[in-house]
Amino acid sequence: MGKKAKKLRKACRAWSEGGGAGAPPWMAAGGPPAGWNAAGNGAASGLMPAWLRGMSAQQQFLVGLAIGAGGAWLLGDDERRAALVKAGMKLYTGLAGGFEELKEQVADIRAEMDAEQHGAP
């Protein structure tokens, strides 16, 4: 990254941390640095899924509100939380058992292939 880009990033960061008053620094530079969103910081835009980036700020807020409300409802009740943890543990043990079974099958196939290659009965 060149000196000009570093200077622009520093100016954009200072502008966004200062509340974003006035024109953004990239207006004079011909556009924001690569990977930066309109608010002047690149952290949120890089972590956001593509389907969410295409929405307006109000729609993003409503999606976040719905996800947060659903999480609070799920985790707010002790019985629901216990059932959720129990289901998660069942899923984990099922996946772990399936993975172990798959490893055994691979070992059996490998042993059969070795026996065929070396001509052992």
C-alpha cells in the first residue's frame, strides 16, 4: 500500500471516529479506499454477508432486531435453553459417532487395498 493510500485510510479513520462531521476525506480523493463502506470503516462491510449488504440500513436494522429478539426468546427461558443444549449435544455426539464410523470404514478399505497389492489372502 502506498503512502497516499495509507494517508487516506488514516484520514478516513479519524473522520469516522470524530463523528463524521463535514465531507468525508475520500470525496477529494475520488472515492473511499478499497474495502471501506460508506460510513468510512471497513470492519463491518467485510464481515457482513452479501445478502445483507444489498439491503438498506433500515432493513439491516430490522433483520438484526429480529435475530436478536429470536435469540433472546430462545435463550431467555431455562427449559428452552436446556432443550437447546440437549439437542446440540445429541447432534454433536451423532456427528462424532458418524465420523468415527467413517474413519473405521476408511481404515478397512485401506487394509483391503494393501492386501490386494501385496497378494496376501
